[in-house]
Amino acid sequence: MNQYLDPYPHFGRLREVGRVVRIQTAFAGEGWLITRHEDAQSLAGDPRLSVDARHAGLELRCRQDEFTFRFADCLPETMLIMDPPAHTRLRRMVAREFTPRRVAGLAPYIEDTVHELLAPLPPDGTTDLVSALAEPLPAMVICRLLGLSEQDATHLRPLVSELTELPVDPEVTARVGKARDAVWAYLSHMIEEKRHTPDEGLLSALISTHDDEGRLTDTELTSMAGVLFAGGAETTTQMIGSGLLLLMRHPEQMARLADSPALIPSAVDELLRFESPVTLGLIRYAAEDITIADVTIPRGDLVFVGVASANHDPRRFPEPERLDIARRDNPHLAFGHGPHYCLGAPLARLELQVVLSTVLQRHPHMGLACRPVDVPWRPSALRGPASLPVRLGPSSATAR
């Protein structure tokens, strides 16, 4: 089977080659892949591995100019590409406002929105659950959190989606560049509007928050808004699409979940373990020589902390290729680990929990309208189905 459609046997072979292996990628040239869970979990927060591209060696920087449109060029001065202490300051300021209470307050809106998106879908015939649900919902939710409108979500979502395309040729690079400029201009305008007419949204809160070093700069604010939207919309879209696909590929698990909704929290973590939106890994740069087993990663080299490989490591997960919605002791790395652990993880979990609960309540017998191998996957830095053709079947719940 195509490695992109099913990369896990390939990762299994790499794990047996070694704890760290040299790989070739289409979008960044050569780098080192950390293959096993214990190493990946440890190195995800290791200060010897930096997220700052300034630690890249000269050869790697030349390759990046050749292969990639760097994320730093899209959203500079964001905590995603900063090491402590700069990262610590920005994360602390955002976490002060991105609170559990703010996230929990979104639950009624998420529930209502899922029902509204599902209500017009025909029970007969074929429906694409990516375009009908997985794409619009996360964008609407993150805009609600930020204090933006549903019209803003409609405008920003396709632009931000383009930023995750793999720029392996000049045409894609140019398209990503135009999308970057449009996103930056739009968010800058929104921030200026919020300065004059603040509201209860997260964006207004970030504009007004400050610490001993002062307020966030315009560049920090715009980059942060872009990161929050991209993380809240794009990764959650892939998470929802992949999760629903997995359940339909494992109908016995879907039926079990429909009968036992108390399993939804553990099911969410198992779906994330099995199909993480981040496949190849968390991108890092070796800030110094690092020796793992008998392999030394030279300073300046590119390192992928292999999330998907680690999440299928049999040394940590018994029978990793078996989907088990009741799996216990599930320390998957879908949200990362260490200082860069995903700040939006509670919101992403909440959205997937509501989607699973509502979809399975309304359409417990839904199924794929094509063979699993015919489901198209996105040619993107984030893994998820490009479309998800399903037959919903008769509704078993009263639509709101």
C-alpha cells in the first residue's frame, strides 16, 4: 500500500532499523527521525533540540531555501519557533487568557454548531463529512474563541489551509506566499479593530494583557492570532476527519462507542494515538551534537521527533495496530510533550468529544460510501482525509 495512505508499516520497519535513522523528505531534504516512544517523549522537551531555525547548520539552511517555504516566514515571532525564555514569556501570557474556564464556556456553542451542521445533511445518498463538518466546525469555534465572526472563519479557513501545503515547487511556494500575505493583512486589520472596539474574546484579552516587559507587540499579536487560528482550525479538522474515518473502518469499535458513550474520552485519545495530524514529527534543530545509542546527530542537523512512529511503538503500546477505544495508559504524543505541549489540547479534545457524541447519537449506523483505500488524503504537512464520503443512514435523534 502507498506509504502516504498507510505509513505505519514503514515506520515499523524504521523502528527496527534503529532508535534514530537518517531519512529523506520531499520538503526538507535529509534529516534524522527519532523512531521510538521513549526517545521521542524525552527529546520533545530536550533543550539540546531547538525549534529556532537559527540553530540550523549552513548546509541545512541552503536546503531549506531550496525545498521549503519556512513557517517562520509565515508567522514570525511566534512561540512555536522560539526557545525559552522567549517562548516561556509568550506562552505564559497566552495561557493567562486561554483558560480552562474560557474553553469550557464554548461547549454549548460547539454542541449547537455540530447539530446545525448535521441537520441539513441528507440521510440517503452520499455526504462529505470533511466539507460538511470537519472543516467548518473548528474554524467557527476558534473564531468564536478569538472574538471573530463566522464570516471571518469562512474567509480565513481556506487561506490558512494553504499555509500547510507542502511547498515542493515554485508554484506552490508562490501560492503559499500569497496566502501568508492575505492572512497577515486580515489578522492585522482585525487586531486594529479590536483595539478600538474590544469585546470578551481572546484576541481582545491578548491585546490588553501585559507583564513586566510590557504588552505583546503588533507582530507578536498577529503571529499569535495566526497560530491560534491555524492550530485551532487546521489540526482539529484533520483530527475530526481521521477520527470519524477510523471508527467507520472499525465498525465494531464504532458500535461499542455508540452503546457506551462513557468511553468517548478514552476513544478520543485512542483515535489521536492511532492517527495524529502530525505524522512525520515535531521539527527540531540540533543545537549541539547529540548521541543516541551508537548514532551521533551533528549540531545544526534537522531532527524529526517521530510522533506517528512513537505512537505505534509496541515497546510502549501493546498491540499498537489494534484500535481500542477503551485503551488505558495511553501517553500518545499527538499534542507533543514538554514546553511546547499544545496549548489548545483541551479545546481540541472537547470538539472531538462533542462530534463523536452527536454524530453517533444521530447516525449510529453511518458508514463509508467508498472503500477505505479510496478515501483521498491531503497532500499537506498535516495528515487527514481530503474528503470523507459517507452514508449517514436514518437519524435516531431529534434535530434541534
